[in-house]
Amino acid sequence: MKKIYSNEIIERMSEKLIEINYKLPDEIKKYIEDAYFVEKEKYSKKYLKIILENLKYAEKNKIPICQDTGLTIVFVELGGEVNIELGNYKNLVEVISEGVKMGSQKGFLRKSVVDPITRKNTETNTPPIIHFLISEFKEKFKITLISKGFGSENASRIKMLNPTEGKEGIENFIIQTVKESGSLPCPPLFIGVGIGGSFEKSAILSKYALTKIGNENSEYRKWEKKIVEKINKLGIGPGGFGGKITCFDLKIESYPTHIAGLPVAINICCWAHRVGSFEL
Amino acid sequence: MKKLYFPLKEEKELEKIRVGDEVLINGEILTARDEAHRKLVEIIKIGRKLPVNLKNSLIYYTGPSPTPNGKIVGSIGPTTSKRMDELTIPLLKFGLKATMGKGGRSKEIVKAFKRFKVIYLITFGGCGAYLSQFVKKIELVCFEELGPEAIYKLIVENFPAIVGIDIFGNDFFDKIKV
């Protein structure tokens, strides 16, 4: 049995949350650097240059890349033989929330979480959105987090396609979603696509797919690249200023579904994809 | 690069501004986003006096992150302007002359901005750290209870933007669908 202390989880959550808000992962930054050399359109090139200066400035001065420091999304991969020493906390959800609260305070992250009806701010950036995944590895404890901005979250869509619409129907829905969102979600985009399962399963898969950006060895890699190429023909470009690059990358996650259905969820993420993970 | 000073001394200063111009914003500007707009419009509806002077002003759609110790301001980039479209129109007759945010806006806004001679400026989405350099002072104006969504007054120096909508009804995003 593996033993993990709640304070360890809180400290690491807090550190990681601050880190991803001040500095993008190298593999995400690489997409932006590459685009800067490819893009020729006047305003788009200028925008990409400012994005790169922004990343440098945020890292050096230790302030958030974007003022929208997001809603914290957490995927917990948990093995069957992990024992969490809770101390004064009731459960793992409380422990993770405490990490988010601490990181938001220490890192001067914006308090962006409100009651959906009264719009009253919780003042702590909690609760985060937590998804638990049971790992096949008995002693696994891995947390992956995304600071998800809502300019792009608002551009996300879900649709129950007819099963006969197939791959073409899926592609059309993705293209239509990106086209309609245009300049609004801060392109170039990272896109997570969840295909199959049920209504809610597809949405969670689409978010999970965003944690897989940079993985070149996935089942659908050829198809993913083909869809990115199609999206980039739309000409929306960085910031909607026009140009060759509207989508940096797209990842697909799938799950078996019912004979009568084809749920498809598209989770849109801005160029500032703040994602990171740690294991204990 | 053209410089603009807010609050505008004269309305006609906007006549020389065209879509696609790169401009530098100077002077005093206001911040407001979703909830602050909703509140302002509510106050207008019940006929009470606005808690902020909009005459010749610029509203920047932003909700800054908290100011770290020893700094002037936190990250302060633009939010999506389109969400403010409907709530912007009631503010125009109070003399609002410019708005700044990110992304395209509705046809109704382009029409209304032509009628009231208002411009829209696009600044750089996701670049709140970079943009914080151009803010020299931040001060609360009203709606403190809204936290990051309160209305603040900013003193800015050479804050960079691109003209998205001019007073002649031209829209930067016309060729590219919003």
C-alpha cells in the first residue's frame, strides 16, 4: 500500500497551478514559435510576436500570462492501492480544493469562480472541477491540471449526431464550430474532441483529450492532422487577424457508444493552453 | 503610429482614425466587463445617476488579476468583447466614445457605433502580462463588491491596440466572419 500525505498533495497542487499560469509548457510554446515563422499576414505576425514577448514577460516578472487564470480542471489517476492520509480533511476532493485555494492566493491568480445564478464570487477559485480516473497501476497517483480560460470554453459545443453521419459528420461539426467562433476564443486553438460514450461522457473525453496535446502516437493521429489542415483552410488566423494558422493541434478520444447514437463534444482551448501534471 | 488621449478633448479626434490603424492609448480609461455592464444598464433603466462619468471615455473590457506585492497592476489583457454588445448600446447616449477588447462584434454594434461616432479597439488576447507594462496606475471607481469585475480607472501610457471599428461603419472582421 502506498501512503501519500494530504499536505504533499496540497503543496504540489499549489506549486503546479502557479507554474502553469506563469509559464507555458515547452511543447505548447513550440507551436507558437513555429507559427511565428510560418505566418506572413501583417497583424497575425505582430500578434504572435507579442504573444512570445508576453510569455517572456510573464515568466520573468512572475505574473499570470493571461488575467483569466481560468477555472481549474483536475484529472486524478488513482490506483487501487493508494492510501491518502487525510489529516483534518474529509476527503480527497477537499484536499485538492485546498491546493487550488492556496495556489490562487500565493500566485495572485484572479478569483474567477462564482455561483452560476447569483454570480457571487467564492473568493477562493474553488471548487475546481475534478474527474477521477481509476488507474490500472495499483500505486499510481497522478494529477493533471488545466487552468481553463472561459473565452475559449464558451466556444465549445456538443452535439448528438446520427450514427450514420460517421467521420464526415464529425469533421463537419468540428469545422462549423471553429468557423462560428471565429476571432472570439483567442486562436490559434488547441482542440479536444470526445467521440462516443453518452452525452456527458463525450464532454469529459473532449476535456481529457486536451491533456494529450503533444502526443504523436495516438490511435487517430493521421485523422487529427487531416482535420487540423482543414481547419487551417478557414483563414481565421491568430487572433482572427487572418492567416494560415487557426488551429495548432487537435486530439481525439473515443469510447464505445449506443447503436442509435454518435455523441460528439468539441472542447476549444485558446493558444494559452495552461496544462501540467505531477505524480506522487 | 497614431496616439489617442482619453477622455477625448474633442470628438473630432476620431475622424482621422480608420480600421486597421495601429494606435497607442494614453490618459485615463475605465474598465468594465459583464457584471459591471449589467449594473450600469440597470441603473439607467430605473433612471438613477450613473456612478461613473462616461463622457468622451474609453471602456476597456478587462478584469485584472490581483496586483502582486511591489507591482502596479497584475495581468490585464482583454476579454471577449462580443458578450458586451447588447449592454453597450444603452451606454452610448452618455457619451462613451471608445471600447477596447478582443475579437469581432455584432453588425448592430457596428451600426450603432457609426450613428454615435464611437470606435472599437482590438488589443492582444491572452497577453495580459505584456499589456500590464503600459498601465501606470489603477484605482477603484465603483462596484467594489464585484472584485475583478469592478469598474477601475487606469492611467495608461502608449497602450497598444488596433482599430477594429471606425466611426464610418468599417469593421476589421468584415472579411473574416466573427
